[in-house]
Amino acid sequence: MTNKSSSSLLLGLIATGLALLAGVTAARADIYVIESSVASVAVGTHLAMGDTLSIPSGGQIRAVLPTGKTQTIRGPFEGKVSDLAKGAQNEGVWSWMKTMLKTGGSTEITTGATRSVSREAKPRPFSWMEVPTAVSGDICVQKGAKVSVTRTSTARIDRATLVDAASGERAEVVWEAGSQTTDWPASLKLRDGGAYQLFQQDRPKRDVTVRIIDKLPDEDDLLAELQTRGCKHQFDAWLRDKIAAARGKS
């Protein structure tokens, strides 16, 4: 066999091995605990397929499964995580999960903000009815809902200009001092897939695409639905709220 043939064969074997390794990595399916009444299974626990899970009678946990669904598992239960984690892994949900857990869901940007934005301002809770001023990206809203434009600051009267990127139509919104919400302007129609630009003095321009949801998903399907729609801000907000509430009870 020539050196050239040997090199080609070796490269082929390496490529095959890497492909197999990638397949094993992609197929690995874990679960992540977001609620728990079991002392030995803390909120935030990441369990691999081979781990053993023990839930006593009267206890329960809620976890994000490989499929991207959330599920409540009630005791008594004694078995492997693999007994619960069936189905193909939703790579999109788990990719977002990893990012959220790494950053804490901090998608609200304050770069360029002035003193009118409080550094201590907490992010607003998950909602199907709000378009935030602090983020760019896709935002899912409930069809027919009364939508608000929100900010995290309450320090003073503030205003912003919203522009429909397709038509060029624009409208101004105003927040009163002490308020974080103001109504979406009636003169600017909310369209599914509609792109809007938001301008505020001394702050970066935001670009938002609205995704209108005809029928809200069941809570167990919520993360997968948000990921499919591209609504990462709300994906992070929902997880952050659930984990914080569960830890607050423990």
C-alpha cells in the first residue's frame, strides 16, 4: 500500500470515528430539574441517563426532558433516568437551556443606557402580552391580547418611538414615572412576523419581530413552542421564574 493510500485510509477512519462520536454525543439525553419537593434532588440538578433517581411517596420533581417537554414525576419512584427520558432529544431546546444556565437568562441589554435606567432593575417576569424595550429578537404574543410595551426602569417619565419596518408607520409611547408598562399604540397594527424598530434617546435601537400565537401551548410544551418560534427572551424568562420560585420555597 502506498503512503498516499495509507493516508487516505487513515483520514477516512478518523472521519468515521468523529462521525460516530458526534452521533453518540447528540444522542445523549439528560434531564434538568426545575422544581422539587425532594430534599435529595435539588432544583438545578442535572441528571444523566445512567443516574438513579429516587422519589419517595408524597414527593415530586418537575424536569425538562430530552424532548424539550417538562414533566412532573411523582413518588414513589425508584429507577434510572433513562426510564423517564424517552424520545429523541430536542437539540434546539437543550442548546438554549445550556446558554440560559450559563448566563442566568440575562438577555436584557443596558449598553449605552443613561442614569434613567436603574442598574438594579430586575427583569420582568414571563409574559405572553409584553414587548420589552430592553431586548432585540423574536417576541411571542397571544392573539387578541392587550399587549404592553415594557421597561425595567420606573425612575421618570420616559418615551420611545416604535416603527413598523415594512410600512414605515410610526407611533410614540410614553411611560409615566413609577410605571413599567404602557399600551402598545393602537395606531400601529401588530402583525404576525411583523418587524418593528424601537428608538429611545441615548439607548441602542432595538429590532423586534412579533410572533402571534393563536393558541397558547400547555405549560409542559411551552419551552419547545418558544424555541420553535425563536422567542428566546421568553424562554429564558420562564425558566428563570420557575427556578427562582422553586428555590424560594426550599
